[in-house]
Amino acid sequence: MKVCIFQGLEIYHYEMIGYLAEYFINNDIFFDIIANTNNISMQWQYYYNVLFKRDLNWIFLLDFKYDKYDYIFLTSDDDPNYEVNHHIFKNICSKKIISIDHHYLIRNNDMYSRISVRFFNNRPENKWILPCYNGISKYNKQQILNSQNNIIVTCIGSMYPKSVDFLKKLLINFDDIEFNIITREYTNELNSVKNINIFEMCPTNLMFEIISKSNYIFCNETIIEYEKQKMSGVIPLSFSYGCQLILPESWNKFYSFTSVIEYNINTKIILNKNNNLDEIYNELYYLQNQKQIILSDILKLPKKYNLPIINFIQKIRINVPSILVDFNSDINLYEYKKDFIEVHTLNKIIDKNNLIYEYELETNLVDFLINNITHPVIIYLNFNNYISNIQELFDLIKKTKRLLNDIIILQNINIDDNIVTQIKKKIKKIVWSEFYENSLIIMSQM
């Protein structure tokens, strides 16, 4: 499969490229980026090359050949370059163009498919994906925040507060906060405030350096359209970089985010240096999972399994979960990653991958499995880790038991071992079990 990301706008919406590129890279899909060659475009190209640790294929608009691609992702539904060249696209619109809709109204027609950037309550049937990605891991974000003494709040775009009195009324400890404003056009209202930094026409890399260090992203409620009609690109960037959103209460009635701080005209907020990264990254996880499911459905990606034991499970007509949970087994996680949309593990991965989520403690992994993962999983356990304490194995299996079609794979176990009988007795409800080489495979309940 070959796809492309069509970014015809000269200045806006380059932030949309990230969440699509991440998906294509993680799913081994060939893609090109069709864009301008101006300075802003080149800054974003450099940023994405560094982020994804590879040189992305960046093709000038004039060199675009639409017939090379199976699907074309239009990063904005009102892209003027698409409108100007609609006569070129008209025969393929309903066959291969996927529109990313930024507005509550449908602004183009004849699409093969469309994805909204948020939930629009006047179009509840529409698929939507918040365009976020893994810009920084939770571990790295925590390391950065731990190294700083200041509470850092950043506001991006034209909707920055124009009055310091408003900020002091809202943020009780405003004097203890370093407040950044990143905007293309600034009119000097806050120049004399010592703890406000202004970054006018900020280069892309500097902007992401500032966001990486920020505890919070502040959204000002001056643009009423952001309630129901469209969305600021700042919102997904905040999730991508582990920043807690400070959002107008009137907006969140329609977004329904769970990790944000809401405010209204009467709110008084005290900001802390140590905001809850678990809540932010748990919500990012949910949003990323939604992206994987929706895009895979639109592109009709066939599922192929490379690992013999997974093929074995599939061949006997058992549905194979798309999520792997690994409790310190000795499997090659990079090999297994090819067969799963995500991997949750206690193992330490030196070369971090966006689809591999790491946990320091077993209790953290168990809690996340029970409270956050709502789809069936394969749980991988290494029997050798429990030989000295079989009860520990039984306790873990009991703690991870859910009312889903989870599959447990217990590797390095002897088929003749009495422990197999003990395990089956402990689990009690076994829908199906089988041996494959040195592994016991169990589906404990439906």
C-alpha cells in the first residue's frame, strides 16, 4: 500500500502530519508528504525527521502525481490547493481521498472517507480522531519536569490573554509561574510583566522545546467557535507532549476530556509543579488506541502474523487480540511488535518505540491493564520466573483476570509437569487450553 499526506496550506496545519506519519510508520505503510517548499514547511520537515529518526519523503506540490497512491489524506478540508486542483482530483475523490475535517460543517464532498479532528455534536455519526501522537515519552517528560524549578505555562496562537489582571485573578500563584506566549502576531500588551515571555514568529524547533518543558498549556476562551464549530491545534499538541490542558469549562462540555483543568469566570486555580502525568498519558493512550482502530478500519489493513505461536492460535479459529501484555518474559519484543498494535511490558527498552509502553513495577502494569485497556489482550508469562514461588504466579493470574477474551501464554513449562494441573485448578473457568512447543496457552473465560 502507498499513501500520501497532502499538505497544500502554506502556513497552517503542519501539525496534522505528525499523527498520520506516526500511524504509517508504526504499521509499515509507505507514505509521501506533499507540501510546499517554503521556510515554514522546511522547519516542519526537519522537526519530523528528528522526531521519527528518519528522513521522510517530502515532495513539492508541483511534483505531485496522484495516480501513484492508493489513498490520499487531505490534512485540511478547506485546503485551497486542493480546491484549485479539484479538476485533477474529481475522478478519484470517492475512491481514494480521505478528508480530515476541521469544521462542524462539511466543506467538501465526494470523499472516499472523512475523519473529524474532534467530536462534532451535530455530526455524531462521523468518525473522529484527535490528531495527537507520542511526541515525548512519559519517562522523558517526567525527567524534564523534575529538573526544573519553575511551573511553566504556555499559551500558543492568537488566543493569548491580553490582560495580566485576568491571569492574576484566575491563577492564584501567578507570580510563581513562568508564562510563555507563542504567537505569530503580538501587540505588546504584556511586555512589562516580568514573568511573561513572548515568542513572536517562533521557529518550529524552539516551539517544541518550550512545549516539552511546559507543565501546562493554557487555552483562552476568547474564540467562541472552539466550543462546537472547530478546534485549536494546541489541544492535540498538549496531549502529544504530556502537558495538562487548562481549558474553558464551556469548551469541555463538548470535548469531555478527563485529564484537563477546567475554568470559568469565577474559578481560582493554584497550579502545582508536579501535575498528574498518569492521567494525561492514560488519556493519550485512549486517543492513540482510537486512532489505530479507525485508520486501520478505513484502510482495510489485512492482519498477518509472523510468529508461529500466534499463527497457531489463529489457525484453530481463536480470535487473536491485538494487544500484548508482557510480564518479564524472554520474548523478542521487536519481533512481537510486528503482530500487535501495542505492547505493554516490564522489560526496559533502550530504543523506545511509540507502540511499546513500559512500566517500572508489576503493580503499575496490572493496574493499567485492569483500568485502562478495554480490549482483549494476550498476557505473556515466563514460568521460569515463578518456579521458586508458584503462589506468586497464581496471584498474578488472579489479579489480571477480566471479563474479556484474554489469552494467557505461559512459556517454558513442561507438558508433563504437575503444575499444569494446579494452574488449571486455580483458574477454574477455562474455555480452551492447548500446548504449543514449550508453552501453555489458556483462554480463561469468554
